[in-house]
Amino acid sequence: MRAPLVVSPSGVARFLLSRQGLGAAREWPAGTGAPAALVAIRRLECVQLDPVAVVERNQHLVLAARVPGYDPRSLEVLRGQGAVFEYWANAACILPIERFPLFEGTRRRFRRRLAAELRPLRPIVRRMFAALEAGGPLAAREFVSPERLRGYWDGAEARTKATSHALTLLFRTGALVVARRDGAERSFDLPERAIPASLLRDAGAIATEDADEGLLDMYLRAYRIADGSDARFGWRALGAAGRAAAIRRRLRAGTLVPLQIPGVSRRYFALAEDIPALRRWDRAAQDDAVDRAGVRFLPPLDNLLWRRERVADVFGFRYSWEQYLPVTRRRYGHYAMPILVGSRLVGRIDPRLDRARGRLVIRLLHLEPDVAVTRELRRRLAAGLDAFARFHGVRDVDVERTEPSRLRV
């Protein structure tokens, strides 16, 4: 077992940005359109999907921050080409199609766990499969059912359509797949019509243990710097003992290396293959708060932000998505997006796309107290907001409030 590698927080930050396609020096292949989006998804391992559309949806904002000229239509192009699929990883995610067999252990566990819940829905499920075989793929709203039951998000009253609940269960077990999305609406189909036959065979043949180990490898490549206290570790419900055992196995095998980050008490681990790059980024000169990478605005579910504790430990930036807080408790706004400048998270914007008037409204532009308000930073922020507006198909940007108040862009 290797001794811990001592690496500075700023070195870890620059390494993470580089591996996630957000660094000043782009290391990913240049390209445009759907092929470039696929490169980004493969490098990230997955991109989280979210229906919230205050501005463009999370999945498109993640890719737009990394792929110059990204077009949101690219995801459906890739889905139509059979290059990606949708399933539950960090949450609901879009994933490279070649990873499909690695989720078979998860699907098998769902089949066992949800069998009793699906049993009383059999008559409805039979009708749904008949409709799909006759005319799939079909949108969720096209499955009509008068029956209501208590779904996962219902209170005491049964409000969820039985067909909607069945779709959720069938998707998790792998009996159905999402064939396409139109905004937030999903269309479902049979796996044999959406997943290559070779991958379905591989999924059927893979041992659960092998699938789970491959999934853990995928998780570690997605996070790059991981800690065992993450409840999503390995994208499975492992529990604290299971997470510790998985880390010990990889430490003994030499594929995982412990890190010692000065000033950080949490214990982090890196892939052994990443150690040379980590050392290089740790030795590199600290870049300025404003450098040639420009300004990027990260959505609340960006891959870099998945582990909020890591963001605080490594970037010195405390972030939470205030959507779930009462309005009176929100400090930065409903959809506050961190501002990345160089290798620093320097503040937040709370944007809203005014589609009726064709303008981007920034309800708050906030900088951290230790960020110097310079002419160059103002220029970069203005350019970043203009680019963000153009991505959304509008030209006008209205900044309603800034913190500090002297900040004007």
C-alpha cells in the first residue's frame, strides 16, 4: 500500500478542472456538433439530466461549458445514432452506450426489489407492452390509465397515474428504456429496439460482481478525486462498511492512492494512473484569478459540483442549490450558478431566461468577498454573460443586482 501523496488544494483543483474539460489549456480533442458532445460525455463518463428549465436544462449547460458551439439538439442526435443511453448513475444521466452492461447489477437488484411492487400492476403492464409493440416508442402521456396510486412523491393522497408509476419501475429494472426526450417529456421503448443486440447479450452474460466492479471503476473515473464518505460511492447503496471495503481492495491492488491535502481533514483518494498528472498540476504555477480560459457558468448539477464537500475542501467555495429552500431562506437565488474564472470559483449568478421578451435576466451577480473587482474581471464577466445569452438565443442581458454593489458589467 502506497504512502499518501501530499498535494495542495490548488493542485487538486487544477487537476480536476483539466480532467473535466474546464481547464485553461484544453486537453480534449477539438471538434463541433454531436461528435464533440460524445467525446465530452465519454470523458465525463456521464452527464446528469434535470427537467428544471429556468435557463437551458442542466445537461445542455454542462456540455456547453466544455464544447465550443454546443447545440442542445446534439443529445437527441446521439441518442438517435445509438451512441448514448439513459439510466440512473449519479442520478438520472445520459451515458455512453458502451457502458450499458456495467449497470446490469443495478438492474438485477431493482428486479428483485421491485417485483412485489410490480405484481399488482401486471394487467396495466401487459397493456403498455402491447401498445409499445404495436407502435413504440411512446411518450409517457400516451399511456392512459384512470387508476391512481401513491407514487414516490405523493403524500397521503394517491395522485400518481398507475401507468406513470409502472414506467418508473420498468425503467429501473431495464424492462423499458428511454428512447428519446422532448424537453422534459420522455418516450419509452423496448430495449431490443434501442440497445444494440451485442450489448444486451453482454449485459445478460456479465456476472453481477464484475458489473459492480466495472461500475465502481466508472464512478472513480467520473470523480477522479473521491472520498469514502460519499453515500453515492460506486453509484450503489454500499453503506459505510461496503465503501471502506471497496477502497481497501483498491488500495491493496495499487489502483487507488491516498492523498494528503494540507488543511483538509477529509481523506481523499486518486486513481494511480492519475498520479503523474496530479504531480504536474501541483508543481504548475498558480494561475491568476482571471486568465485566458475566460468565464464559465456552471449549472447546479455540473459534474464538478456533484460532491459539495469536495468543492469546499479544494476550491474553498461553499455551494448549495437553494431550489429546495423556502424563498425566505435563499441567499443567492433559485438557480444560482457558480462562476468559474481560471481555476477559481469566484461567485454566482442567478439567471432567468425571459423567453417572452427575448432577454437574459441576471437577478443577482455575486462575487466572493476576497475577489478583487478589476477592470479586467468586469470585461471578462460581461463577455461571459454575452456568450451565455447568445447560447440561449437572445442578445439582451439585464443585470438587476450585484454584490458588491460597485460591481458593474
